[in-house]
Amino acid sequence: MGDRGKTEEGADFETAIAECGFGLFNVFILFSAVPCLAAMVFSASALSYVMPSAECDLNLTLVQKGMLNAVTYGGMILSAVPWGFMADTFGRRPVLISGGWLDGIFILCAALSQDTLQLMIFKFFDGLIICGPFAVVVSYLAEFHGKKHRPYIMLFVGLAVSMGSMMLPFLAYFLMPVSIYFKVGSLEFRTWHVFLAISAIPSLLSGFLHIFLPESPKFLMAQGNYNKALKSLQRIYQINKRKSRDSYPVKHLSDVVPDRSEVLEQKSRASSLKERFQKTKEKFLEGTRQIKPMFRKPYLSISIQVYCLHFCQITCVNSVRLWLPQIFATMHVMEAQGFNDTSMCAVVEHNNLAMTLNQEEKKMECDLRHSPDSYLDNITVSGIGLLGFILIFPLLRIRLVAHHILIRSFFQSTYFCKEII
């Protein structure tokens, strides 16, 4: 009776979202997030599977290969802050929809590339766009779940990313060995062009699926738009509970932000383009001012620790992951040519010597790279990563175990990176 009285008087976000329960809507929103999370993996890693084949058609040097792997991350770094501003200003849903469609378009443009420069430019824009949906989808998922289920959202994100990492080598295994060549006017297309085009599907699918989802009620309440937030919560309640929206027990929402629903509705109808631009400019300046506390006590020391930890972890993972398809392809070529030494040093030396081969020798080596066997090791590595995540998933629910795993994993990954260097 006390809880029902609270919901009728005015409930905060945690109370309101708890009344919605967990059901079909949550399943659908998690399902819709999977393509977005997979799209991030595809954007960052697709070129590493393309490189062994594309280097023969584009005559790529080792420097160009490194640039192609890095350029996507360059776009992500540049767009991180602007995407955060847009998500906090215009909402999570518009970023997920527009970001998904735009990223899919740029990936398709990359699939039409005929030289290294075109491929590099479009992959840069791919990274510039995909950073937004990937960062926003985590907040979006968390804001549709209450305290009971929110801790498992990051575990789900990790599982979805692992699944995306598993899908990519499988796609390469079945598609890359197939010999595809056709012309459209003056444009030439080969197997790796088709592979890149297919890798656009998760981004396009993510943009499409989020059309059917509402805006985050947490974001709407933070903006003071309680009317829309209540409608969003009623929709979740209706789908989860299989009841009418009117039966939703929360009739009013309350928070530290004052209710500005009527003011926002009037402004959306009456404001001109100039007024909207001025309002956006003010919000941007306000957003930059909100960053200042991160560079002051007590947040500065904590932020530095978190950023350093994340930087080291990502550097170790990506330094190995992005080059594994190239390394395994080279190992397969060396084994097929009868080399006894397939160590890392021998692989690096072989790649350097490959730049000096004549056209006939290059063609023979490229044909060997297209074998399905060269992708089996990538599938094995991705499969072990996915299996490890599934096995450790239940243990991460225990805080002490999770903390211990984090510390051990950090020091072991640091040691592994030192050994490679």
C-alpha cells in the first residue's frame, strides 16, 4: 500500500522503471543492441581480415596496412566528445538510428573503393560515425533497466562483443576463399569488396531496429520532459506486463530536475531555426563546462587510473587482434612453401621480403592466402575468447571474484605485451 501510494504521488526513475518489470520489451531492446555492438567489432576488425587479400590487389606496404588498421580508431578518437554531446542534447535514440544508417552507408562506400586512399578515407568516416552508437547503446541499455538487472548490462555487452568477434572470422572463412570478380562500368570488384559490403549489415540493422524503440525515459526525465518519459514507461509496462497503459501504477514522475514538459512542447512548436541553433550552442558550452570537474580533485586521480587501465588493456588486445589474420595467413603460406620456422620473427621477415617479390611470385603467394585453412586459427582464437567469457560470466556476479580477475588480467596482459615487444 505504501509503494502504491508513492507511485500515485510521484515516483523517481528507479521506482518507475521497477514497476515496468523485466519482459518482452527488455528482450527486444537487448536483441536490438546486438547488431550495434557487433557493428563496432566489424568496423574495427573487418580490414584485418581483408588485408591478406586486398594487399595483392592494392599493392599494400606494411606502413599502409598499419595506417588502414589505425585510421578507423583515429575517427573514433576525434568523434568521442562530439557524440557524447549529441547524445546528451538530442537523445540516445536519434544517435542510434542516424549513427547506424550513416555508418552502414560509409562501410558500403568503403566496399566501392578502388584504391588505398579511398579505402582509408571511408574507413576513417566509418570510425568517426560508429563511435557514437557504440558508446550510446551502453547507456541506452542501462537506462531501460532497474537496479536489479543493471549490473548485468555490461556483462551482456561483453558477451555481444565476443559474439561479434566470433562472427567475423566465420564470415571470412566461408566468403574470402571464394573467387569473386566482376565489373560495373569502370569499377572492379573482388571478394574482399563483397566482404566489406556484407560487414555493413549490422550497422544498417541496428539503425532499423532502433526505429521501433522509444527514447530513454531516464534521458527524458533529465531534460525535465516528464510527460514523454511517462509515455515511454507506460509503453514498456504495456509490453512487459501485457496490460493496458492506463493500468501503469505510476501516474506522476518526480526528480531533482523540475518538470518542463509544457515549456519544451511550446518551444518545439514555436522556436525558429536560429533559436534552436542558439540553444544548441548554449548546451554545447554548458557541456564543456561540465567536463572541468574531471580535471580537478577528487575525480582527477581516479580518472587517470581508470584511463590508464583501459588504455593498457585496449592497446594489448588490439595490437595482437588486428594483426592476427595477417600473421596466420603468412604462417599458412610459409607452411605451404615448406618453411620449417614459422616463428613471429620469421613471419615479420617473410612479410618484409614479400615486398621484393616479382608479379608471378606475388600471385602464387596471394593464391595461397585465399585458402580456408588460413582462417581456421582465427576462428579458434575467437571461439576460445567467447567460451572463456561464457564460463567466467557467472563468476563476475561476485564482486570479490570480479575484482581479483580484473587485477590478475591486467598484470598478465601487461606481461604478455612486454614479451611480444
